[in-house]
Amino acid sequence: MFDADHGKLARIRRISRIMKALCALAMVTIPCGLAILWASFDLWIAIDSQVFPFEPLPDPMPAASLVAGFAISMLPAGVTLFALARLRRLFGLYAEGVIFGVENSRCLRHFALAVIGLALLHPFAVALLSVALTWSNPPGQRMLTLEFGSTQFGVVFVGAVFLVIAWIMELGRELAEDQAQIV
């Protein structure tokens, strides 16, 4: 393990405290930002009609559609908040000087699974959102949009990379414990 006075560990601890704070800030900002977005939906559409590329959209948007939109957007946001909570805990461990603990690899594994889950949830959230936003349109103008592209494949890949790194960290920790018991 690193010496507590070592410069590298001190830098890791300092940066980890910053990252932990940024995760906490994002965990507050995301739901608040979504609430503001949905509360001012008609303004956002007036500024940029491509914010939600489902056409035609009712003007003004019915309150029930706005509530449904917020609820649907909170599904992927909830997964994101879980991922951020796991990262926040991981950076908290690093800030405490715990680099290769049992919980470190668990936090990274949960983060990786959340990233993969987020990529897999995205197409369903877009589909539900397209229905919710066009539901009050007359028949023939309602939409069901399906979206799955290379971005989702890329995010699943990145999540899988983090998952493998978490497994390797756990194996390395177990090997180090075994070595410590032999000596």
C-alpha cells in the first residue's frame, strides 16, 4: 500500500475529494435541471425545436404530457444518479486513502453495470417519451420513435471495459491478500 505521506497518494486524495464533490453536485443538478426543463418546456421548444425531434408537438404542451415526460426522463436519470452515487463512494474511498479495498471494486462494478443499463434503457425511454409528447395529437399524428445507434453500442462497450477493470481490481486485491498471508 502507498505511504500516507507519499506525494502521489496525496494528489489522488485531493483530486478524489474534488471528484466526489462534483458527483454530489451532478446528483443535485440532474433532477433539478430536468424539472426546470419540463416546467419551461414550451419556452425550450420555442428556442430550439430540435430539443425534442418529435413532430408535430402540441402547442402548448398539455400538463399531463409534461408530467409524463418528466417521469419518463427520470428513469434514465435515476440510473445516472445511481452511477454517480457509486462513483461518489469510490472517490470517497480514494480520498480516505483506500485504493484497493473490497468496496472499491464493488463500486466500480456497480458503476459499470449502471452505464450498461443506461445504454440499454435509452431506446425504451425515447420510445416512451415520443408517445407521451405526441399522445394528445389527433390520430395519425402520434409517434412512436425507436432509437438505437452506435452511441448505445459505444456506451455498452465503455461499461463493459469498466466491468472488466473492476473484476481485475478484485482479483488483484485477492491475490495481494493471499500473498500477505503467506509471508
